[in-house]
Amino acid sequence: MSDALKEAVDKIHGLSGELNRMVLPCTLKRYLSSFPADGRPIQLPYPDLISLDAITIEDGSSPPNNLDPAAYIVTDSLVPEVYAVQGWPPLPARPRGVSVTYQAGYTQFPLNIKRYVKILAAHMMENPEATIMEPRQMQINRKVEFGIDSLRAALRIPVSYDDWL
């Protein structure tokens, strides 16, 4: 049973997971060429946000040039955003000029993700081989498929990493 649960979590977690979000806690780093213009926020892909560790200006200095946490506000919404309190500092655009290091995932799974993992794991245990199109099994699989599809639609972050501003 634990192998099926691990496999189900692996199927939905991470950059290549079905939900386009982090399920297990992990550290992520988002790179930007510069700070957003016109007071726009920095959006953090792959929620759920646990904490924002640092916003660093990557200029090669040692120690790293981290922004003071009092200079920005973090909103913990479906798509976490970071707003500058008094505007972002001016910075010429250059590859990986700014990095945002943050923790994402869940320390405890919400009920709908638990349900999703349980349905997937049960299906994997019941059908260890690839699912086939047999009418008797299709009735069972359609119920599982409906449950999975409705949960996936409710939980999936609908954009890919390339779509983030």
C-alpha cells in the first residue's frame, strides 16, 4: 500500500506533476531578469507557499545582496504574490538578475489532495497493469476517472511556468 501511495504522490507532485503545484515541501528558486515594472507583483509559481526565504539581487557580490524583508509584502493566495512596499529598486535587466527563494508544498495535505491520492493509489493497486478497455472494467474505471477528473480540475494550477510574469 505504501508503494502505491508514494507512486500516487509522485504522479501529482512537482514541475511535471498533474497538478502543476508542489505537494511535498521543497525549496524553489524563481529567477527574473529584473524587478517587475509599474509596481506589479512577483508571482510565485507552484503553490502552496510555505515561506519566502529571500529576494536576492544577483550581482556577483559576496555576501549576496538580499532585500530587506520589510521592503516587500507576501500575499498567500492561490497564486502567491510579492509586492514591493515602496517600489522595486531600479535594476538593469540581465539574465538571472533577481532570484526569489521560497518554500512551497504542504506540511499537511488538505482533504481534497488526500482524497485524490487515495483514489489514485487504490486504482494503482486494483489495476497494477495498464488499464484496458474491457466493458466490465470500464464501468469501474469511469467512476475512478470521473472522481480523478473532478479533483484534478479543482486542484490544478491552470498555467505553466512559462506563463508567469
